[in-house]
Amino acid sequence: MSATGTINDELKALREQVDQLMANRVNPALSQIADQAVGTAGSIRDAAQHQADRASSKVRDQPLVSVAIAACAGFLLGRITR
């Protein structure tokens, strides 16, 4: 067999090993990571929605306090950005 034939055979075998590794190890790991990311994003979205609902409820329960806090925050931001 020629040297070129041997190199081509070795490259073919290596390519098959890489394909097998991708199918058996890498793709399942990436799938698991993607599933975890989706779950985490859902949890973060739920927590943010819960906090927004709580803030909205507080504003409805205590509108004057909310206006006072917003005015103070605006004043402080104005002073800081000058």
C-alpha cells in the first residue's frame, strides 16, 4: 500500500472516531446544557414576574409612599448626574 493510501485510511478512521465522539458524548452534553439553560431562564423569568407583581401591589397599597420614593430617587439621580 502506498503512503497516500495509508494516510487517507488513517484520516478516514480518525474522522469516524470524531463523528462517533460527537454523537455519543458532545451532542448529549450540549443538549443537557441547553435544557439546564432553558430551566434557569424560566426560573429567572418567574422570579422577575413575581417581584414585579409585588412592587405593583405595594404601589397600589401605598401610593403616597411610592410617589415620595420615586421623587427622592429622581432627585438623587439628578444630583448625581450633574
